[in-house]
Amino acid sequence: MAALPDFIIRRNELFDKLKRKYDEELLQKDHRVLNVVLDLGLDRAGLPRPLMTLAGKAWESTPGSFLRHVDKDISADVVVAKVDGKILWDLDRPLEYDCRVSYLPFTSAEGRNVFWHSSAHVLGEAAECQYNCLLSHGPPVEAGFFYDMAIADGQVVKESDWPSLESKAAKFFKEKQPFDRLHVSIEDLKTMFGYSKYKMYYIENLLPPEGSTVYKCGSLVDLCLGPHIQNTGKIKAFQIMKNSSCYFRGDKDDDSLQRIYGVAFPDKKQMTEHKKFLEEAAKRDHRKIGTDQELFFFDEISPGCVFLLPNGTLIFNALQKFIRSEYQKRGYQEVQSPNMYDVDLWKKSGHWQHYQDDMFSLEVEKRKWALKPMNCPGHCIMFGHRERSYRELPIRMADFGVLHRNEASGALNGLTRVRKFQQDDTHIFCTQDQITQEIEGLFDFMKCVYGLFGLSFKLKLSTRPEKYLGDIETWDIAEAKLKEALDTFTSRGGGQWELNEGDGAFYGPKIDITISDALKRDHQCATIQLDFQLPQNFELEYMTAQTAEKAKGKASSPVEVRDGEPAASGKPKAPGPGRARPVMIHRAIVGSFERFMAVLTEHFAGKWPFWLSPRQVLVIPVMPAVNDYVEEVQRLLRAQKMNADIDVSGNTMPKKIRTGQLQQYNFIFVVGAQEKEARSVNIRNRDDQETQSKGELVPLDEAVEKLRGLRKERRLLNAL
């Protein structure tokens, strides 16, 4: 391997010097006895394993050192530790206080992220050795990891470089390089990474005054919060997947960098399975199916804004119709609100101070406006435009309005990340006593929606973060009500829920819902958030059951505020006697219809359930002499509002049938003289191979009735 450049040698020498000093200081610390409780999670039967209480020494005992007390079938899969259920902790990092230690395997989301983050460091080490490059950052992502880098003289990464990089990485794995952690002051960090303007940007703009940690593995020393795996020998399979160019910080006006993507596993068999998964995922890619089935397309004339074609619009409308039908059953009120507001509204809500970079703004008649990225402030205006009584609550205000968010161009990705979209957005205004029942109703709504599509889902409760608005008592009450609703849902067979401490929104706790598709991939579509802040910002009130003097109506227009100032001076006016603030619940189940369409496209692999399908029936004649009957069948089906097409082209019948099969029509009706005379159809079912050579002969009226029943019941199974 070629000699390392001077800047790497100087960086590593400084690390080694500081590490020796730290190790000497470590020996002088108080190695008092620690009480360590090992939580080994659930056994294969799903039951909690017994807790193990062990003695350790502060600044000496590590989570990894306790694995000798754990069965090998558990310890062999451990990637990283977690302390007190909150902090991810390196297996070889000494413990500092009495604590509860649990272990995470690669199969857990957090364990997998740590493993891939460590693998990214190995990729960075290989890249430094190969290119003498300046590294930017290398995080784990959904399907692996990447590393960004600047290579001298405008050199770019080529696919022909991949084998050399993989060979270097393989060498590092055999060396079992440990990941050494060290906390470094800002001053020393600037000395250590002064050669790189990219690292200096992170040091000067993103790190706290007390400094941060760096990790060393082999010849790589990298600015990193960690944690990491114990050593590179844990990585048994590693492959570079692709490379591309990118911009530093995602800013097109900044430096152009090279990005290398990779994936790694602790077992070679997992790599083989991953490749099979990627092959299947490629077949199901919604962008490919969207093109093949003429559902949608994008154009640079309007980046991130989808052009929904007729077939895609049929699916979109069917989804929205289904949600509307559920709204009617569940007491929702659909509203329409403006697309554009004076920025004073966004300042009053607090969005302008925290979200304006992600909003599209414009100036009209010397007033500054912004397209709405969410509906909540507008719904607050609608709630507050007249007097409200407790008898009206809960108000479930639903809105399918168009939203716009100024997503970075590099983040745009098919239908999953767009700039213009619509949601099944609802804001529920209720009393505190109604929170639990409303949440339970939302769980039932989710079961209805996700169950219809065969999607399983998981729930995670995120609680009060370090920086929050409001008082702790209100937060505690809200969290208790959410836990109560979650426990009730679980007791009724709704599955387990997870606690995600400290990750709530600043204005209230939330429940994040992830759904799993046919490939077991997780997607976050739904969210349930409690909000005490917006009702306060907008001084929303309702009359309680107590006798009180009728309050005068309030003006609904937002107050005037200047740039950089809070929406209102001082605290909002407290409700008077006989009046109270409503609680606001933000909720979406489908979420973005565009994103949900992408999820369903890949979940069904383009084989749509009949009620949702844009290509429900294709009618094909055996000979031209029955074309009139073909057209009659089409008219009859369309009269029943079914998506029916015909093929009376000059192609042969087998070719017509094959084309219809490739286009994923749910049913193909083949008709000839016999069918015309008997007023019947020969039906070929997309999902029933036995009907492909010669379908089932069914009277036309009976076939239509069966199709109507299949659509009405919204069945997943494509069978009459």
C-alpha cells in the first residue's frame, strides 16, 4: 500500500498523543464498584429473560466484558450496547456509573445503523488510502451507507475503482482494527483536522464548545459521535453498490463531491439474501411500474411535482374516495382552506421562525405570502372564526388540500419525496378528557386502512424532549393518556408498542407509526401528535359546561409582527371563567397520497386489487365479427363505473391476451360467436393460472354482478 500523505500522518500522530494522555488519566480515576443490571431482552417465545445483576468497576468494566456471562447464541449477534434504555454505548467503552445495560443485534434497526456506520468508516479508510482524498461525512442510510469525499484535481470515482477499494477493505477486516474512541477539545480538533475545510465546517458550526469525539480505526481518524462495533473483523461481507456526485451540505452552490455507496453484513449469507432482495425491489420499483403502467411522470419543468396520468389519477381518486367513506362513518368534517397565506400567519404559528427555508414564499401587492406546507394554522383560523361550545367537541377537521414544501433537489425521489402533495390531513380539537377515546378511534381507523391493504404496522411513543414548550404537568398528563390508549390497543390484540424517550415534538408527545410492506420494508406514513402550543398561540377557546358570561367573538386574522420577533408579546391571554383551551391532535393515516401510492405500487408489485385498479377489465374479440359485442360489453361495464378497455386492433388474439397480461388487467374477457350468442364472457383471471389457457364461461349479467361485489367489498383476493 502506498505511503500515506503528510496530513494523515500528522492527524494520526496527534490522535495517538492525546489517546496516551487520556489512558494515563483513566488510570487515575475512581474505579469504584458499579451495580450493573443486564437486560437480555426477550427469548424466542417472546417472554422477558431474567435480569442479571453483576458487579463492575467504573472507568474499567465495559458492556463487552459482561458478554462472557451471556449465552453464545445471544452474545454472538451483539453489535452495540444500550445504557439505561437511552444511550447507545460502544461495547469496549468503560462504564461510568450504575446502570442497566442491554444489547442490540444487527437485526435491530439501531444495531444495523451502528454496523453500517462502522462499515462507512472502513470505506473512508480505503478511500483515503486510494485517493488521498478529503473526507466529508459517511452516515448509515436505509440500505447501507455512503461516504462523501473531495478528490484532488477534479478526479472522479469510476466503477473500475471498486475492486481496489473492496480489496483494501477486505485487508482491514482481516486486521481486526479496533474502533478507539476519544473526546477531543475544539482547539485540538481544529489542529487535527485543519487540513480539511469540510471537517472544519462541522467543527466550527455544528459542535458544542466543549468539543466532541473522534474515532480511530486503522489509519482513519474521523470526527464522529459514534458508537461503533468493537473491531473491523466483525464485518464478513462488504460490497460497493454505486457511486455518484453530490454537493457538500446538499447545496448546489457549494463544492461538488464524490459519493460512494456500500453495504456490509456480519454474515456472507445475509449479503446473498440482500442481493436477492435488491433484485425483487428493482422489479417492484414504483418509478419503473409507474412508467410501464402509465401512472405518472416527472419533468424538469416542475421538479418534484408529479404529473399524474389518467391511470394514476384513477388510483389516487379511489384512495381518496375510500378515505372519504371512512370519514362519513367516523364523524369527520371535510373542509377546504386557502393554499396561500400572509406570512404573519406563519409567524404567529411559529412555523416561519423554524420552517421558512422549507416554504415557497412570494410577494404580491407589497405583501409577503407563503404557500402552505401544512394545514394546521389554517385549521386554527377555522376553529377560531366563531364562538365554540364544549358540545361541539370533538371537531375532526379533515382537509385534502394541496401542500408545497421546498425539498432540496438532491432529496427528491419519485413519489416518496416530492414538493407538491396532498394528505389525508386531519386536526382534532377536543378536551383533555377526550384524548384517550380519540386516540383509540385513530388506532381503529389505522387497523381499518392498513388491514385493507394487507399492511402490518408498529407503534412508537415519543415523549418529552429536552427542549419543550409548556409545563411538565401537562406533558405528564398527555403522555399518560397516550400510554393508556396504547395499552388498551395492545390488550385488544393490537400488538406491542415501543417507548422512544425524549424524541417527542417540542410542542407535545407523539406516536409514530411505521408500516411494513410485502418485502418487510418499513415506511412511516402515519403520525399522531398532541399539540398544546398552537391552540395557545391562536388563543383558541371553547365555552365549558360552567355558567359564564358569553365571551365576545375574536377577530380571526393574525396579528402583525416584525421579522425575527415572536408572534405575540408576552404570554397569550389565558381563557376566562367558563372557558378552556382545546387540545389539538395532528393526525394523518395515509399521509401523503403520493408517497402512499409509491408504497402500494411496490407492495402489490403493480398487481392492483380490483377496486383500486386502473385496468380492471380488458375485452378481446376472437374475430372481428364480434367487435360489436365487445363494444357492448365495454359500454355495460363502463355504465357500472368500471375501468374497462377493449382491444379490436389487428393483432392476433394470443398477442392481445399477452399484452393484457403484461399490463396487469385484473380480468381479460375473451368473446367469440358462442359467447355473443349466449350473452356470456370467457374470463381469464390475472392471479389464477388455471384460467390462462381457457377461462371460465360466465353469463354476462352474472359476471357484472360479481365484479360489482368484488369492488364494493374492496377484497384483496382477485377472485369472482
